[in-house]
Amino acid sequence: MPVPHLEIRIVQRSKGSSAVAGAAYQAGEKLFSEYDQKFKDHRRKQHEVVYTEIMLPSHAPPEYADRATLWNSACLLYTSDAADD
């Protein structure tokens, strides 16, 4: 019987990680990163993804229902080098 697990890690641009790339991987989608101006394409993993959903609080801007907009906006909050570590 499979054992559910959860892994949480800090995304650090200084180590080549990207929140947008992580979101694309988890959802099996192709997302554009405004930070490095590149597409993060993880559609090859799409067959493994059973379900995706973005749940927003009622006061959140409706445009955050788009995964790329949500994660690119989150990345804008952490633009300094100090935010990477």
C-alpha cells in the first residue's frame, strides 16, 4: 500500500531553482517565467498528474486563478539577492 508523503523545500534562485518551474512541474504544464524570460515546459509529465486546482481566498485577485500569473507574481516579491538565501 502506498504511503502518502509531503516534501517541502525552499526554492532558491541562487541554486538554479524557480517557483514557476516548480509549479509547472507539479501541474505538468508549460509556464512562462518572467524572471528569466524562459518557458518551463513539463508537459511530458502531464500523464502522471491526476488533478490540479488553484484554490484562492475570496479576496484574492481573480487573475491569480492562472498558474503562471500567480507564481510570477509571487516571484516578484523576492527580487533581491538577499531573498534567495
